[in-house]
Amino acid sequence: MLVRIGLDDAAFTTRVISDTRAAEAEGFTGSPTFMADGRDLFAEPGRAPGIACRVYRTPGGLAGLPGLDQLRRALLGASASND
């Protein structure tokens, strides 16, 4: 997907947040979380950090992942704000 949206030189990592202390330190608000340059791409104001499953608002309703188009737009927006 990164190549298709022009972010072919972007790198990504997967991290495991396994306890509440780490979640609070990282501002982690549930799994899965998608971040770019330390910023949660789908942050919800007021949501407390913690170990939990995350639910995303998608055009088809609530889901365990954002839609691909939502993720693409969020990544492109994060990339544009870094230019």
C-alpha cells in the first residue's frame, strides 16, 4: 500500500505495548494503533491511554480497523504535514 500512495521510501515498525505503564508513556489508546512520527493518526480527544481493543468509525460502521481509504488519507496527510 505504501508504494501505491507514493510513500515507497517510508519505513514502518510494529511495536508491542504490553502493560498499562507503557501505554501511558506512549499515549497508546488501544490495539491496533496507527502512528506517524509519534502521532496517532486516528486520535480521539479525551481518550485515555490503556491496554484495550480499539474500534474505528468507518463508512460501514464500527470496525476493528480503519478502512483502507481512511488509512491511505491519514498516511498521506501525515506525510504532507512533514514536508
